[in-house]
Amino acid sequence: MNNQLLELPELNVFNDLESEVRSYCRNFQTVFEKAKNAKLWDRNGNEYIDFFAGAGALNYGHNNEKIRGKLIDYMMQDGITHSLDMATNAKETFLTQFQEVILKPRGWNHKVMFPGPTGTNAVEAALKIARKVTGRSTILSFTNAFHGMTLGSLAVTGNSFKREGAGIALTHSVFMPYDGYYGDDVDTLSYIKKLLDDPGSGVPIPAAVIVEALQGEGGLNSASQEWLKGLEQLCKERDILLILDDIQMGCGRTGPFFSFDDAGIEPDIICLSKSIGGFGLPMAITLLKPEIDMWEPGEHNGTFRGNNLGFIAATEALNYWKTKEFQLDVEIRAKSIRKVLEDIPVKYPEFCGETRGRGLIQGFAFERQELAGRLSEISFDHGLIMETSGPHSEVAKLMPPLTIEIDTLEEGLKILERSLEQLSAEER
Amino acid sequence: MNNQLLELPELNVFNDLESEVRSYCRNFQTVFEKAKNAKLWDRNGNEYIDFFAGAGALNYGHNNEKIRGKLIDYMMQDGITHSLDMATNAKETFLTQFQEVILKPRGWNHKVMFPGPTGTNAVEAALKIARKVTGRSTILSFTNAFHGMTLGSLAVTGNSFKREGAGIALTHSVFMPYDGYYGDDVDTLSYIKKLLDDPGSGVPIPAAVIVEALQGEGGLNSASQEWLKGLEQLCKERDILLILDDIQMGCGRTGPFFSFDDAGIEPDIICLSKSIGGFGLPMAITLLKPEIDMWEPGEHNGTFRGNNLGFIAATEALNYWKTKEFQLDVEIRAKSIRKVLEDIPVKYPEFCGETRGRGLIQGFAFERQELAGRLSEISFDHGLIMETSGPHSEVAKLMPPLTIEIDTLEEGLKILERSLEQLSAEER
Amino acid sequence: MNNQLLELPELNVFNDLESEVRSYCRNFQTVFEKAKNAKLWDRNGNEYIDFFAGAGALNYGHNNEKIRGKLIDYMMQDGITHSLDMATNAKETFLTQFQEVILKPRGWNHKVMFPGPTGTNAVEAALKIARKVTGRSTILSFTNAFHGMTLGSLAVTGNSFKREGAGIALTHSVFMPYDGYYGDDVDTLSYIKKLLDDPGSGVPIPAAVIVEALQGEGGLNSASQEWLKGLEQLCKERDILLILDDIQMGCGRTGPFFSFDDAGIEPDIICLSKSIGGFGLPMAITLLKPEIDMWEPGEHNGTFRGNNLGFIAATEALNYWKTKEFQLDVEIRAKSIRKVLEDIPVKYPEFCGETRGRGLIQGFAFERQELAGRLSEISFDHGLIMETSGPHSEVAKLMPPLTIEIDTLEEGLKILERSLEQLSAEER
Amino acid sequence: MNNQLLELPELNVFNDLESEVRSYCRNFQTVFEKAKNAKLWDRNGNEYIDFFAGAGALNYGHNNEKIRGKLIDYMMQDGITHSLDMATNAKETFLTQFQEVILKPRGWNHKVMFPGPTGTNAVEAALKIARKVTGRSTILSFTNAFHGMTLGSLAVTGNSFKREGAGIALTHSVFMPYDGYYGDDVDTLSYIKKLLDDPGSGVPIPAAVIVEALQGEGGLNSASQEWLKGLEQLCKERDILLILDDIQMGCGRTGPFFSFDDAGIEPDIICLSKSIGGFGLPMAITLLKPEIDMWEPGEHNGTFRGNNLGFIAATEALNYWKTKEFQLDVEIRAKSIRKVLEDIPVKYPEFCGETRGRGLIQGFAFERQELAGRLSEISFDHGLIMETSGPHSEVAKLMPPLTIEIDTLEEGLKILERSLEQLSAEER
């Protein structure tokens, strides 16, 4: 948490009028004006390369021209912007496209729920329906999980600073060790099984397990494919629903559309938001296997669940996924990043730590935790926007738009390398 | 709750692919394509007059041209769409405009918090900060209150159908009778005071009271100015924070910008969403008196709290409030509606009930509760979209865009009159 | 709450070794040694008349000789003292006697549950079974109710000082105004009905209502017979269970065996403790209508649920109830007390207040709340033990053993009158 | 759980009048009449050896003559039976004796709290004060812990059958693996430390840890001395209070007075009940280090917290602990039992399983879980009362009075051996 004052005079309006809760503007102290794909410019014309991508909401870049074109056309034709959950052309097109491009190729028949246009809403809806369908109340979540900031989602989020913000006890959740939490030698699934199968353990059979295939906020911790498969199996055997929160990691962030595609699992419930809206527009969906789509009409709702500009942008964005090409592009970019990160321990052995993540969400976890934040500061001074994550903000995290041009990526990585050099010099 | 099947073949895509939770599309069975100010057109070219206005999210009408122009300009200049809570031009302009047009004229210095772009997020943030600041946990809410669908907001929402959807107990809230709940003769405030001041009552001093000045979903119940003033006083004397949820009633829905302006109160916390975004775009703000803006940076956050298209639209929309003219326009329209509603008991004495609401949210509460829903059906068949509210969906509710042309309003009211006539004929 | 130091040197052992939580020993500062029926003697031979009766646990007096004889016989014959819930002669005899003397004459067939030997245990068991049988979770309780100090019972207890002692939120309870809470003109039942029958009120249909027919700790507030009948009706119509907590008021404290006998109701669940054990011995029972006795074996248990000395004493004590004579004796004594209390406003008009209670639990509620405590202090100095109750400890409470000799009663009342005189003198 | 019908005609009264919740009377189907030290007799004169000892409430045997003598003397002298928490001779004597015999030799200065006369009350008081003192709410408990049946204690009890009886969610507790839960190779303390020290784990720093040094109901699982020391250290370093629940295992059940004496720890809070009352009389105490005795007077209370017969019996019983002799007697008896249990796998290799426990609470855990219950049945038929424990009732448990005569013990063990033989024959 960065409490530093916003000292630049041009930030006066924010200092004077906006709540103390604002945070990123404290780390990136300037007023941004324009943005295009992987670059931003501030009011003074300074250019920044974006390795943050709206925390995963801008996988297709800033002001993606194809998507923008569709949005403006739609608006100019008096297309409906806001429709609650009435039927519209825009929604129909999105539903059809989502089925064709995402569900059908996987042989899935999940129903699409529009729960309100934010990730936390998608999670709240998932928890509600899981509890309704099973008649149970506990949700099993994992160490360092992040699922949102409203009371239901916060109860399954691990971060103690965020949790304490609730002001009341967060209940009906139980936390279990994520894959690798106790080191590579400990199989956390067998640990969990013993608790679930022991009627004296104090740990009840939960309504659902909620999990991220790769924990973004939690510090880029990856679950192995075997672990995810095992988790799916564990759930099935005990009639527990599996909720996959792919809000940050979905829409190609790790390579394939879903971060868990390679594990070959089919979660009962999947939460998507952030980049599903294609253009940075608020949108979220909760996918439900048909047999658990046991909602009464209107049992969960929200004013902005029919954000049709989101549908328009999302429909266009899904075109990226009609072929395998886009995923290959991501992987090429991922390799460049991986190379730079893997060089860190070689070039700067004093930065003890490890490379984490995959696809276009990779990072370096520093043992001296404060170095990650310092690296982010230095990088910003050099024109690169990147953030930290992890329980101690100890992971420097690189997540450019998936559509970043190769040149821009290389340019950004060069800035990163210069910043590492400076960090190394400072530490000497 | 309407479980009726969507039988029109053109709704097949929705029937096949969307979750059972969808609701309004069951009442208004067609696929909408275009909209302009107070009119919508479906795919088959049928025209509908909109007396629903996105449940209050479209106070400035569909595709408001002034706002749309600003949006398209901004997008074409590569303005930033999504910025988390980094500083942007668009946000600065909104903050300045909001201060000039809304806060300064009232002599207020509330801080503006962007809690995530939906009403429920604005409420969750309000509850969190109230609990943090006071160190207490209970929130006092009112009978028939509606504040949102995520777990924190749902706990202060009265509707049992929505509450049961939570699947777990909703705690830390206590419900008290709203103004008029026990009839005009009972002063519910004195009732509440006795409970709060009795250390044996079982009702603790709450962190905050959350209240709507006019309950929309709850059935268009109005609190009197005296009651609101008394409530503010009650809170002050006991160091309880007053949260005013103006999500549906704010932005001019009842006439003045805030629905409680006439009561002369200054709530500690105010929640706005729905029409604050101007164009039906997801946006929300929570206003906090400076002394209670005790957040740590990032203690509450959300991916879409920096929806800059919302800031652009909101800034333009606030221009409506620079003079008194807009409010007068609303009042003229309100009178036309009032006249029609007040004629109902005269023309159709068999429709026992009463007129409710004010400004451009008025309605008729039927004693035979099912008539409200039937009236909505008939109206839709005649080309008028209007909804019901209240615990038994017993109130037929009229809430056109504030910008509705006089002609369109009159046309809509004629449809309403024809529909009433048909309803009367059916009931005979 | 009395924080005064225990200054007498003879209380040193308690000051040094016992927890700060001790309370009555702060008000009655001496070391008691012996007791017989309605009198106690301290270590220095001072005599005290007991108008407190173990807070209702000593209805049959201290060291009741008939009961003591039975106990000693039983012990000398190697009767079983502790049996968990195994079958014993002593328990069989008690069950039979309870059926003959209490249940059968009322035409009841409640099952007897031994939930652990304290009142709070009887209440916890009642709440558990009510939730199990109905599948609902909320318990409706009343302002100024007192039901116990363990977490379940505390959640339905009104006193804020006791509640805050929990250290965590007390949930799944909702408090409603007791009979007369808003004055004689307000029918609190109709108030409650409106909330229960309004699906938007935020107040759910509870599993059960828990109520005292006369609130002891809450300040000697009486429910009328009509109100109790109405409450029973209200519950029946909505399939809500009625729990009558007769822990303090039962066993004849108000005259008849059950404090609600005159109201002609038959509660679904009845909690008894305190004087049921006859001799001040820990014992409690929860009576359940057969159709709600849906426990699994051992689903609630407790080490001391089979306190056989309690069964022996209880069986003997129930002999008092074989005829109407005992109740008549109580009523005679009650009249003497009533007379003295009703004279207070006449003799001492400066003591504004009112007479409360009935049977052998009556008192005077002082408007100047601190006078009750002062009266108790003065009385103790004069050799009379009496306590206060009410949310502000504003009620001076007289509750001698039911078996108090007429002479002792008169003697005690004389001390009371002298004490009132002194109080009046002090206040002049 | 044994649902079998009580078919004996002599149990008719219980079948007809007592609640279905009764349990032990279903396993031991007879009506008991008399008892002396380690023997019981039923109404038909059948003799039973008692290897159950009131689930640990009868450590000094049935009708212990020394204690009984004191009780009868006290009663005959009109000693006070019931005193709430007023000062009495009997209480003073107990406090002094407890300090002399128990606290002073250990160099402790814990304050003695009388929280109500049952174990669950002692635990509820412990949890309350821990939450008050620390300002935190979570309690860390262990797999297979048993702490009581009222709502607060039940929340820290592991058994799912008992937990589900609550009818509502049990919150503010978190369960961690007890010593040995994952086998001898896994150090569960280091597991717990990682969770507590990780701000992202979702597991908060608790107010207190509550633990049994040997889990009775949980299946005779023992914590090692090192583990208990480590746990004390873990708590101290994080400012967490350590609550030792010695309700069943204290008062010499495992050999020394406290079950954790050998580990050399000094818990912040210690709960005692069951045998503290000496004679099977309801009594409980909660010991608090002086610095955490932060109660307000009366903040926790209870009608029977001053059960003076309990004080009289307890004072006499503590005489057993004035020398080391009594503990040596226990150890001699423990060896005899150990020998028989350790022979089981040798004599009956088909009974896979293991010997558990120490002192006079030892048992055999059968791999074929149902055999424990069958062994108990057979033993009862042969005149031996013993029970099972563990999450699957898989442990046959031997816990005679500590005062059992050597002859009676040998006789009981012979019955056990005959029963094992019969069990083996049945299984062949």
C-alpha cells in the first residue's frame, strides 16, 4: 500500500476532490490523456509502454480499432446502450458468437448468465447459485486467492488487508493450501481430502470450491494441470461444485482462451469479466452447466447487466479466437518475456527470487520483497508501466496487452532491463 | 416473478443460451434493436414508448445526442477508456464539473469515491467505511428497502425473495419501519428512538442508517421531509452515520438532482449510480464527508472503477443541472402524469388503490395486487413499456426519461388510459 | 453493574483469588455461612431475610427439610449421583411424577428432554430443535428478554452489556417490542404481524418465537393473557414454534406452576430450570411436543444432564403441586407484598414510579433509576436481601422463597418500609 | 449413534416420557439403582464394573465416602446450597484449597472464575474473555476437538453430527490439524505457522487457540509434549491466547492433575469441569492469568455458578492431590490396562488397530470401525460398562474411576479379555 502524497501540482484536483481510497494514481503520478494499443501518453506528451493492461481488462489493447469501429457504428445507428436484461440484437449476436467460438469447440453447453458488469458480481452470482443448488453454505477457497471486494466475494479472498476492510466477520468460507503452498513435495489435495472425509475435522463438505488456475493478485502462483484435474475429481466424488474464476486469467491472458484449457477440465461454473468486454468496458458473465442453472427469474439481477456496448465489443473481440493464430502470437510474446525474466538471476544473482507465471502474465518474485515496488517505480520513471502483486507486493508483474506489437514489447523489455540495472546499482 | 415461457421463436437464442435468471425479457417479449430518447423499436419495426428508462439508468434518454457526440469525439481522439484509478483528463473534468455543479451550490465538501461501476458496489463501499469509521457493525435499514444484490447490500435489502437467494444468513442488519409503514398516525422515528435508547432492547446502536428518500423497488413509498430531517437528527445525536442511497432516485428522477434536496439534509454518505453515467453506461460514486474518508489506499477497489466513457458522459449530463430549467421541465411532465393517475379512482372506482411517488417516478398501487402486472402486459401490447414494483408487484410504475418530449409523454399517457380501459373491461 | 471494591478484610480471599467477574458479592458484602428457608446468616452471626431466593432457584427455600431428607436418604443408600443419560430409578421416578403432577392435569403430552443442568442449556436445546424442525434459522425474541449467557441464548437476550460480552456478532435473532413496550395503547402483536406478513419487510418468518410471560431480568414486565394467546395464535397461523422460557418464572414464582397457566396457552417448547431442581441443585428440562421431538440420539448432550440428586429433590418438590393449596399460600403472600408496594406512591410521592410483577416476584420501578440500587443497599444494611432488575437496574425486586413463613415475610416487609423511609430521608 | 429401540419393558417410562435425544440408555439397557466406587447395580441386582466413570465426571468413584461424609455434614448444618456468586464459607474454603494444592505448587497465580456448572459454560466464558482481551474474533481449534454443545463451544468442536445440530452456521472458528493428524512425519505446527504468518492465507490471527492435550471424544489422540510446548511458543510470539480445555482430561485422568503438566506449559486460560466437583456434582471453573481477567462484574454469569455442594465436594477431593501418592496409584492402574491393550494385536492379529491414550483413559482403535461398538455391547452383556469414541466411534475406550480397587480393575480387564475373545469368535 502506497501512502505517498500526490505532490505534483497537476494532481491537485484528485488530491482535493477524490477519496483517499485511490491507489494506482499514487504509484503512477501523472495525468493520462490518450492511449493506443500498448502505449499511453500523459498530458505533457510523455509516452509510456503499458505492461499492466488495466489489470487484465485490456487484453486487446487500448482503443482497438476494429472494436472501436463496431462501437461507433452501433452508437450512430441508435443501437440500444442499456437494456437491463431485455432481449436485444446486440445480446443475441454476442450469445451466438460466444457459443460458436468458445462453447461449441469445447463441447460445452453452459448457460450464460449476465450478473452485473463486474468480476465481483460474477463471483457473487456463482456463490449464490452454488449454495442454492447444493443446499450447503461453506465455500472452499485457497490461500492467496483473490475474487473481489463485495462482501460475498471478499469472504473467499485471502488478502488480510482487504478482508479487514469489511468491518465485519467474513463467514461461510474455509481456506485451504493452494497447489505448491507447502513446497513441491507436499500434495495439498491429499491434505484437503483427509479433512473433507473426516467427519470430525470441523471442515464441512462445501457447496463449492472456487479456484484460479493461476493466481494473479496472489503472486502469480500456478496450479499444475494434474492438480486441477485432481481438484475436479475431488469435487465430483463429493458432489461439490467447481467454480473457476477466470476473470483475470481468462480471455487469453495465459495463452489459450481459458487459463485452464490445457488441464482438460470442465468446471461447473466459470466467472469471466475484465477483458470479456473487449474494449475495457464493464461486462461480466457467469457460465453455468445447464443442470445447475436453477435460478428463479430475477433472483439475482443488476442495473447494468445489459451493457450492450459491451456485447458489441465482446462479439468483435471473440473474432480473435476463431483461429489458433492469436494464441500463437501470445506465445511468441510470452517467450520474449520469459527470456528476460530468466536472465535476472544470471545477470543479477543478488536479486534472489524466482520467475513465475505463464503466457502474458509473468513476473519475478523478489526475496527482498520491497524490491518489486522499487523496480516498478524506476520503470515508470523510464516510461514503463508495470505493477506488483503477491501478499507482500513482492512480485514484479508483466502483463502487456495480448495485441502488443513485437517492437513495443521489445522496447518495454529494454526499459525493464535498464531498470533492473539501476535497481542493482542502487542496491550495491 | 414471471416464469412464463418465452414462446416467440425469435427469442430462441435467449431461451437456448441464456440463464434462467433472465427476467424482463419474459415480460417484454420481443427483440429490441434501436432506441432514441423515450422510444424503442424492435426488430420488426414496432415502436414502443419507454416509461421504464432502464429502471432509472436512462434519465437523459436513449442515445442522447449531446452526450453521444462527446463520447464519439473522445473515442476518436484515442481517449483512455479504462484506467483503473489512475489520473486521467476525463476523470479530472468530471470531478471538477461535479464539484461545480453539484457540491459547491449546496455548500458541501464531500469527497468523491469511485467504488466500481454499479449501485451495489457504491453501497458495499458505504457500508464498509461506515463500519470502519464507527467501529460498529450493525446497519439499520428500512422495511421495503432495496440496496443491491451482492452480499453486503443484500443484507440491507428487505425483499425476501432476493434475500433468500443469498443461500446463507444475511447478518449485521436490522430493519425498522419506514415513514408511514404503520399508517400516517404512527411516528416510526419515535418508535426507533425508543429501541436505540433502551440498553435492553436487543437493538444495538448501528454504525449507520441507510435510507432511500423514496423507495423505488419497495413500491414508491415516500419519506416526508420532516421524517428525513428527524432521521438526520436522530443519527447525529447518537453518532450514527446517515447513508442516503440515491442510486435510483438521484440525478433528477424526483425533480431536484438529489431526491432529498427539499428536505434540507446533508447525509454523511451518498450513493449514486444508474443515471450518473449519463448514457446508460456503468458508473457509480460514493460521496463521503471528508472526516469519514478514512480509507487506506486500495482498501476497496474494482477493475472498472475508472470507466472513462462514463466520466465523459457524466460530465456532459451534468450540464443539464447548471440552471433550474431542467428541474422545471421535469415538474411540468410530472404534473401531466399526476393528473392521469389521480383520475384513475374517479374513472375506475373499481380499481381501489392509491397514487404514489413524485417527479418522474409515479405510479398507482392496486389493492388487487395482480392488476398492476396485468396493466403492464396490456400496455406493452399497445406499445408502452412500464414496470411494476412493491413487495407484491402491486404498483404500476411510470418512469420515463426526464428528457421525454411532451408529445411522446402525452402519447404514452394515452396508451396508459386505453390500457386502463381495457383492464376495466376485463375485470367487469 | 457494581464495580465497588470489596473492602471488608474478610473478603480478602475472594478479592485475591476469584475473577473480577464476580458481582453479587460486591453488593452483599459479607461471608454467608448458613441458611434455612427464607433466612441466611453470615459468619458473624448476622441474620438476613432473603427476598432474592437465588434469583428464583430457591422457590422452596434454603435447606427445605423434606427435600433434604430425601437427598440424604438417597445418598446414604448409595443411590447414583451422576448417570449421564442412562436410565436410573431416580430419573424414572421424576419422569413419572412430572407427568402425573404437571403434564397430565393440563392434558399435555410433551416429551421431557434433559439438556444439561442450567437454564441456558435448556434454551440452547430449544433453539436447536426449533431450527431443525422448521428448517429456518431466525429466532424472534423480545425487548428486554433474558434467556442466558452462552452464545445461542445470548443472541436472544436483549441486554446490551451482556451481549457485548460475546465479543462477536450475535446473529439469527430479531427483536420485537414486548407487550406494553410502546405503552398500553399500542398493540405490539399487530405491529409484528405486519412485518411478518410483508415479504418486503426484511424480517423473515422465524423458526420460533421465544418469550417470557413475565420478564424478570428485563424489569418485571408482564405480558397480558390476551397478548400471550394472540402470540400463540400468530405462531400457529404461520407455522412458527412458540418457546416459553419459564426458567425464572416457572415452578410457582408467579402463583401457578407455569407463569402462563392462566393464559390458557400450550407452548410447543417450554424451558424450565432454577427451581425445578427443588433444592438449588443444577437441573434443567426442555419440554417438547411429541411431533417436534425430532432429535437424533445424542444430537444434543451434556455431562451433567443426569444429575440424580436433582431428580430426587425435584420429585419431592413436585409434591407441593399435588393440590391447589400451595398456590393459594403464594397468593396470600403476594397480596401482602402488593399492599406495601402500592403504598409507596402514596407515602412517598417523591418516588415516582410504578408497581410491577405478580405472585412472589413483584417490585417497584423508580423513575429516578439509581434509587432502586440505593434501596437495595439500605435494605441489606438492615438485614434484607433484595436485588434490582431492568435495563437500568431501576426496579427494586422482591422475590422471597414461596415457602416463606408469614412472620418472616412481614418482618422483611417492615425492613423494606424502614429502608424506604431512610431513602426518602436521604433524598430530601 | 445408536438408534436401536429400547425394547425392555422396564424402560417403558423412558420410552414414553423422555425425548428421543437420550442416547446412553440405548446402549446400556437397564435401570441402574445403586453405585459404589467402580461398580453399579441395576434394579434386578445385576452388577456392572464401571469403565466409563461418567465420561470423566467420576474420577473419585461413585459415592466416595469421604466426600459424601462432608456433603451430608454440610447439609445437616444448614450450609448454603445455592448462593449465586455471593461469598460463602464453602467457596472460600475451596478457593484456598485450590490455591494451596493446585496453583501454588506450580507457581501460578491464575484467577478462578465460576462460569456456570458445566464444561460448555467454562469454554464459553473462555472464548468470551479471549475475544474481549485481544479484540479479535476467530478461535483456532483442532481436528476432532470436542469442547461442548452450546453455540459458542460447538463452533470449536469438530464433530459434524454435533455441528449440524446447531441449525445455523457456526462461525468465527478455524480448524487446524492436531498433532499427528497427517501422520508422524508431518509437523502440523509448521503448517499452521505458515498460514498465520502469510497475510494472504485467508486465515486471520486468532484471539485464541483452544486445545486438548489428549482428545477424548475425538478418539484418544495425544499431543506430544514438544508439540504442546511449540504451540505455547507459537501463541506467545503472535500474542494469541492459549486455552487448554482440561475438562475431561484434567483432575488426574491422564495421571497428573493437569493432562499437560508434563509438557511444562502454562496456558493463559484453563477450563475444568466434570471431576472438579468431586462427586459427580455439576461444577466448572475457568482459570485466567491475572492480566487477562478483564471482566466487568457480571459480564458473564449463571444461576448455578455458586453450587456450594460442589465446592464442599471439590475441596475434599483435592486432598487426593496433596501428595504424589494418588498419581502413582493411577499410574499403576494405567500399566495394567496398557498391558491388556498391547496384547490385543498379539492375541488377535485380525483386530488391526492401535493402542491409544495414557493414564486411565486408554483404548484400542479398530481399523474395522464397527468392532468398537460391538465390543462395548458384548462387554455390557458380561457386566462391564465401557464406551466408544472417535469420529467413527472406532475407539473402544477404558476410563474407570481413578480410585478403582486393583481387584475390581483386574476383574474388569478379565471381562474385557473374555469379550475380545467372543468378538474374535464372532468375526471368524
